[in-house]
Amino acid sequence: MPIHYPNGKPYQAKAQTAPAAVEYGGRGMTLEQALNQSNDYYLQTHQAVVYKKPTPIQIVKVDYPQRSQAVIKEAYFKTPSTTDYNGVYRGYYLDFEAKETKNKTSFPLKNFHPHQIRHFADCLGQSGVCFVVMRFVTLKRLFVYPASDLIDDWQAAQTTGRKSITLTKIKADGFELQPKLQPPIPYLHGVDWLIQTKVGISHE
Amino acid sequence: MPIHYPNGKPYQAKAQTAPAAVEYGGRGMTLEQALNQSNDYYLQTHQAVVYKKPTPIQIVKVDYPQRSQAVIKEAYFKTPSTTDYNGVYRGYYLDFEAKETKNKTSFPLKNFHPHQIRHFADCLGQSGVCFVVMRFVTLKRLFVYPASDLIDDWQAAQTTGRKSITLTKIKADGFELQPKLQPPIPYLHGVDWLIQTKVGISHE
């Protein structure tokens, strides 16, 4: 028998409202938390050195209370000039952005900013290994998508007016990651694939 | 004939008191400003993509005034886990810190923090190109000093108790930079030298 509240309406469990919490290996983590934990794991196991860059802040006012730490009393978020993550893996420079969508059939291009596209182009020009970690939240699917393809999609969109990349294209041109317990997002598998297929330099 | 003030004392030009302003190509710039300008120059001329990381901030309180930008009302400076600069140059991962001293015969090790030494060791383990841009303010001399030597000096200091690296050693083991008009700090010359002498990987 359903439980009824005194007002006569049936009880309903409240919907989860935390917007970015996704399941990785059964634990509730945001994409950023899962990547930070993956970066920690890669660092501890000496596989790669990758950090998320701090959010850039414009500081306007700082107080220096006696005998204690400086306190920032007025500051503003600035637009980053680059992507969020970079680091080094077996001599390769890695540079990536992490984005997610609730869409089921395509990934909206509005997730990216012009300065990020430009930064990817700059880094590719120096033979960096550049990509996006794309999460389809509803589908629970995760891809490494090459920055070179993203730049092509972005430029094509200027003429075609398309506002997203189809899942079909992402499956064809990207590398699907299988979330694990540790690291929760094993993106180095996608990096190995990128190095083999895209990067025209050898470290040996 | 020397100029005398009415009190009979000879005129003396006042000492420059701005602590970090050093001359690069005749303009007053801090080491950070000179490096940022050099990074801009290298980016615009497609030679390298290097940025200073934002200062990490612990945000405690944010206000969202109506119809305007979010305002950070309480925040604190955090200790960075890494070095200040990283990026990519011809497929190589670059990672460096910039430090200066007013000493004339040695560079104090207290300019470096244990987490920076550890970070350098991590990045060297992944074949990154890691170094310090060292400025002797009074001598107006500028060096690229390899992180591998810094780590050796740091470890030796644990037993010898030495608190600094002699200028003699820095001249022998580092690479002296000649400040220019553009870029003010041409550190890629030191990077080329490091790649030739230290890095056991080839990109060709």
C-alpha cells in the first residue's frame, strides 16, 4: 500500500538535484572530482604528472589582519585563457578540457569557448597531445575526442551553422573510455591511442 | 665641479627602492612581467606556448548581486602544489620556476619549497624539460639552471647544511641568458641547451 501524507498526496522520493554528480564506479563524483582523482592516481603510480589549473581570479582588495593570514575581501572570476588541464606523460605534453552534456545524440559546441579552440590550435602547432574528455551524463558514456577534430567541427560550424557534434561522429573519431574503480577516468588509454594515430613525433 | 645642496652635502641620486623592479632592455619590469612578456612574444611568433599558472585561491564566500557578476567576498591564498610556469615547445614539455636574489655570490635554497622540488622530480621522471630562471638582481645576471642540478643541490644540503648554490656552480652547470629587447628573457636559448645536453629523448 502506498504511503500517503496527511494532505492525501502519495509520498514521492525527491529527485536528486545535484547537477553534476555522476556515477563513476558506483560512487557519486563530479567529472572534475573524478579527473582529479585520476590525476592523483597517475601521479602516485608514476604514470603521468597532470594538474588542473587554478581558476584565475582578479583580486581587488586584500586585508592583512594582525598576526594572521591575508584575507581576500573582494575579487572576481576571470575568463581563463587556456584549457583546464595540462601536464607531461612519457615526454609528451598533454593538454585537455573536460566537458559534459545531458544530451543523448550530440555534444553541443557551446560547451567550448573561442579562446579554448585557439589554445588547442596553438598547442597542436607545438606537437602537443590535445583532446577533450567528453561525458554523456545520461548515456553514462565517456570519450577522448581529439582537439584536431574539435577544431575542424568548430570551423565547419561557422559555415554550416551546426551547433553540435553528433554522437555518431564522436564514436567514429574519438576513443571510448571504460570507467574503472581506479583511476575512475582512465584517460591515458585515449592518450596512447592519440599518440599512435595522430602525433607525428617519436620519443624513442 | 660637483653640485652641492644648500646644506653643503654633495648631491646623491636616490637609490631605486622598488624591490622587484629590474632593468630588462632599459625598461623597469619585474621578473614576472618580463617572463609574461616573453611568453606572449613566443606565443605570437609561434615558437612556444607557455603560461604562468593562476595563483591558487581557497574561496570561502561568494555573493551573487542581482544583474551583475559574482563577487568573491572571502578567500585565502593557498600554497601551490607545482611550479609557476609550464607549456609546450616543439613537442617538449617545459616546466619552470622563476626566482631572484639580491645576493652577489650565491643563490639561497630557501627560495624553493619542498613541493616544488618534488614536482620537478616528478616531471623529470616523465622526461619533461625542467629548470629555474634565476636572476641575480644586483649583478644583473640571468641563468637557466637545470632542475636536475637543483635537486642534487637540495639533497646535498640535507647533509652538508649548505644553504645556497654558489654563483661559480651556477655558471658551470647553468646557461647564462642575455636579456634582449624582445623577448626580454630569451629563455628558449637555455631550453635548447638543456635539450641538447640533458634530455635523453628525440622528437625527430
